[in-house]
Amino acid sequence: MTTPVLYGIPNCDTVKKARTWLAGQGAAYEFHDFKKQGVPAARLDDWIAQVGWEKLVNRKGNTWRGLDPAVQASVKDAKSAKAVMLAQPSVIKRPVVEWGGSTTVGFDPATWALLARR
């Protein structure tokens, strides 16, 4: 299996929980920091294809709530969602993890345990 890549922001509580869980499992992983490295546009296309833009846009987070209502209203499809996610990486639900063929969004220890064993 290839090494999983965890995408997120280091100070995000969910990302912290996910990284702690991975360390506790002794699982090797690569961390991609949205703040320092940005959102990889090509990967974003793959995530949208695999899990859907609706799952990637965190409409419950502070970043979303802080967006101008016109920007929020403009997010109606994959193209418009991608534009907002590239401009405001913190609007992406975290963590996004690539498990070598599959992608997960959010932290779910039960699902991760299955994927980490593959």
C-alpha cells in the first residue's frame, strides 16, 4: 500500500485527532498543510469526482459562515465549489485523506481502521 496523504490544517481540532489516531496506530502518513502548501488543484478535481463537492464544502465551519452571502450563494456546482475551495482552503471539510485509491473526508476511526489495514 502507498503511504496515505492527510490534507488539512495543523491547528484544526479534527486534523489533530486524526494525526493522533494515526500515530497511535503506528501508521506512516504524509501531511499536506493547506496553509503552507495550498490546495492541489488536480487533487481537488479527483476528490470532487470521488466524494462529491457537497461533501468537501464545510458549510458548518467558521470560514463558510464568514464568507460574503453572495459567495455562499454562488456555490451551486462542482466548478463554483472548486473556485471557492481554492480561494479559501479553510472551507474544505477536514481532513481529506488519500488512501491509495480511495479518498475519505472527515475523521472516522472505524473506516480508517479498515483502510489502514489494506
